[in-house]
Amino acid sequence: MKIHSLNYHKNKTYICTGLEVKERRAVSNGCLSYFYAMKICIVYNAHPTGCSYYRLEMPNAYLGDNYPEFDYVCVENITTISDEGLRSIDLFLFSRLWVQGTLEQVENVYKALTQFGAKIILDLDDYWVLESGHIMYRMYHEQKLADVIRKHIQLADWVTCTTKHLADRIRPLNANVSILQNEPYEAYQQFIPHPEEEPDKHLVKFGWFGGAQHGEDIELLRDGMERMYFDKELDGKYRIYLGGWNDGNPVYEGYEQVFTAKARNANYGRIQAADIYSYVGGYNFVNVTLAPLRDTKFNKLKSELKAVEAGWMNKAFIASETIPYTDVIRHGENGFLVPYNKPKNWHKHMRELVLDADLRKGLADNLTRDIKRQFNVAETAAKRAELYRKVGRKL
């Protein structure tokens, strides 16, 4: 079977490098005046990852470009910060944890970081209790990371998260919680659609994009992919792309068996893996994105990110009928939702989209309209800035 393979074009990145200047000067009515910018330290203890990209880097790059009252410094390891550095910092930003250790170590590091008055905002983008099917479950269980993250939540001066569902889980541990949605910042050029990059425009192209922890979600597609193979009326009219392909990776080889109906369906291609600064470019290669997701407690606390990316890139969208997608997708209006007990509907809706170009365009345009209304970068940035003013050390 011939496999079509695509590579991303490397996009120019836009990276928040931070500023070291604490004192700023402004001119007002011809007079030189001074004001102090809040010094914010972003700690990239796991970077580059999708989590650090969406939750730390991009939103603070937007603030750095549009809110001169904030100065940034970025570090990867908090042990490199001197006492003098600690004295200068007004606010720390962490994703998920500031130390992976014992509960006592978590508390001791918190005290050290805040000893000169700095405050800590902890961000969570998903639930801290993993289910047994997750690829990292054993490691989390052995290291008792759920307890460690709970301790972080309890100690943090404020917690931010992605959805109201996750916020409801956080509040029993820390009442100081704010919802700040995942949103692209178009200064990062991969979020600007390039329809001219679409290959084989005579074909309708479906794409799935994701990591190695989605094996159980991909299984939801098996029935639909089998039906796509046996639907000979569609043969040669579409292609299904597996995004994030890694040569020699057995997880993706397993995914491929599902997408190709056990290597029988030639209407298939791979999109090679790319880093977080380029992977969204893969959306330029497809017309429809697929988002299978099991209906579990953990998954219901995830964000709507796949729908946001599809809407931003003006793609039709088919997803599992579960939270978080039911929060943004209205079936038949801005996407399709597939119930867990109707797996054949993956084929049904894929078939409809292969045969009806107007339907594809209508769903994509409606999703783009709705996502850009609901996920407004400027509005979320204003909320974030107000939170920093409220929580950060007062000078």
C-alpha cells in the first residue's frame, strides 16, 4: 500500500524571552516620570510542551506585547534564581507544579519562593488524577503525583485553569481559582491559515492530530474506519491523514492499523510529527478534523482545544459527543457529534462531508465564527492582566 506522507513547513516562532528591566520611564506633559512594572517570572519546568505553550508562553507573550506594566523573566530551573533575584520577583507562574518531590518539599519550596513577598499562580490544564488507561498512569501512581499536585493546589496563592468543569474540581482545594481559556495568539504564525498549502485539492482530506496517549480514543474510530474502507462509492475521493507520525513508534503504528482498516485502505496518508511551534501547520493539509474522545471523568475535564484549533484554521469538525466538545459544538450547525453507542456515525458523517462541499464549508465557517466569538484573545488577556494586578506583590 502506497502511503502519502507530508511534512510541515517550519514556521517562524514568536517566543517570549522576558525582560530584565524593573524600572520604566514614561513621558507625560513633557515631564519625565517613573513607574514600576510588575516583575513576573515564568518557570518553564517542562518546555516545550503543548501545556507550557498554551498556558504560559503564548498568553504572556500577548501581555508582554500589549501591557507595558508587566516585565517578564523566564527560567527553566528555580534553583538558578539567587536571593537577589527572588527579592525582585513579584509573581511566579507555574504549570502544574513547582517541584516534583515529597509533600514536605512542596511546602518548603513554596516558602522559599515567597519569602520576600512574591506570590504564586499555579496553572492546571487538565485533571491531576489519571485513569488506568493513560500512558503515564503507572508513573503517576508510583510517584503519588496526584497527592503532590493536590498539595500544590492547596498552597498556591491563586490557581488558573481552562474550563468551568475543571474549576469545580479545584475549588474544594483552593477557592481562589480563575478560568482562562486556551486561545491562539496569531503573532505565532502557525495560527494563520494557508489554504494554498493544501495538497490534492480534488480529494476531501480528514486529519487527526495528537500524541501517544490517545490509544483508547483512537479505538472509537475503528468501526467507522472499517466502514470507510468498505464504502467503495467513496474510494478515490478522500484521504485520511494521521498527524504526528513518528517513524518506528509502535503507538503510531497501532493508530495506523485503525486508520487504514488493518492496512487495507489505500485512501490514507501520514503527516510527520512537528514541534509545538509548527504542528498546527498540519491543519493546512486537511479539510476536516477528527476528535474522538472517550466519555470519562478525566477527559471531561480537558479543554476544548481541538475544536478551538479547528475553528481557528477554518476546518469542519467531527468529535465524540462528550464534554468538553458539547460545550462548543452544536450538532449539524458548527460540527458533528458522534455518540459513544453509535460508532457507525463516524462513517456516516465522514461520508456526508466527502459528498457535500457546501456542507463542509458551512460547518467550517460556522465553527470559525463561533470559536472566534467565544475564545477572544483580547478579552482573556484583560482578565489575566487584572488577575496579575490582584495577586502579584504590591510595591
